[in-house]
Amino acid sequence: MPVALGRVFLATTVPQFSPFGYHPIEGEQRAGGETAMAGNKDHGGLGAAYAAQRPEDVAAIYDSWSETYDADMSAAGYRHPTICLALLARHLPRGAAPLLDAGAGTGLIGEWLAITGYPQVEALDISQGMLSKAAAKGVYSALHCLALGGPLPFADNAYAGIVSAGVFTSGHVGAEGLDELIRVCRPGGVIVLTIKNTLWNAGFADRIAALEAEVRVVRAEETAPYVSMPGEADTVPSRGLVLRVS
């Protein structure tokens, strides 16, 4: 059965995936700053995930982290799911379906989507262990253990909206992951995502501008930069972005 996580994507079914999903940025050795929290734990946390050289290594790290992930992120004051939920609710009508949680992790945002009136949400992620935790929450209608960055096995215009919290960041998924999300989102639907500033300044902003010039998306909203983990020192800021598909 396919399964989903919430922060990284490695295609367990796509062995040729490596050119797409791992994008280390020179000089960033600590997951864009979001690593102190898990640095001394056996699983290695975000620091280990961002430093991994192969997709299967990233998946294994998240698998081993799944037992404590929710507690660790709560202790760090993790904000991405909250930001994404607020943006989605502002730009997509209550009840719109289906949605895709692209990088669902343990299902942090999936629970809130169910509570706030989005009853049909599918989860996609790289880690079977994280997806198993998401499945146990009983809020997803389908689980897909897949990677972002390469082709997705979904029909064109399959989703009314897509949310991707904490995925477009150092060592995880870059701007090349946008094209497939746009393809599988319906015209008029929205893609809500967060982007680490380091990635934004390394070409992501230019890619968004190009997509707008091609009239493929409209930038419906962009937040000011914010710290995604206020409980962790030296966290590189991120921003939230809402793209409406043309």
C-alpha cells in the first residue's frame, strides 16, 4: 500500500530518483539551520537527513525518527503546518476535495485539515515509517510512498488543492518539484508551500517568476520571511507561498 510522510521525498518505487530529490546547497551543513533539535538523537534528525547522500538514506533517517517526530517538532515550535493551514483556508473554499498533502510526514497538518473542513486528503511522502504514523491518525483517504521531483502517478487536474509544508528546503526538494504539482492541480486550485530562504535565493524565486510569465500560475499570496522553529537556534527563515494554477 502506498504511504506518505511530510517533509522529504524519496521514491521507494523509483530507483532512478536521485537526480531529483536531493539538492544539497553548498555551505549548508545543518539543514538550513533546523538541526540542533535532533543533533544528539540516534536518528540524527534533520541534520542527518539534509546531509544524506542518497534518497534511501533520507528515507531510513525519517523511518527511525518517526517514533519521536511529533514530540520533537512540537518542542521546537514547528510553524510550517500552521502557516500552511491558514493560507489554505484563506484561498481554498471549505470542503474542496480532494487535496494532496505533499510531504505529509506523520500527518501533522492532515489532522488539522480534517478538523477545519477538508474531508478528503491524500498523503504523499518518502518514509514508510512516517506514513505509518500518519495512517494511524485516520485522516487520510489514501497514502502514497513517493518522491517529489520526478513524475507522479496521478492524473492531470487530479486535486483541488495541494499543501506542502517544510519540503522545499535544503537537501530535500527544489524548484523542479513544482511542475508535477502544477500538472496534477486543477485550474483554479491552489498550491500552498513553504520555501527555505536559502533555496528561494538560489533560483526558486526566479522559477516562480518564470511560471508567472508563462501564465501557468498566479502568485496569490506570499508571506514575509519567518522562523519556522523558534525553539531552535540559528534557524534560517522561510516564507509561505500560495500559487493559483491557471
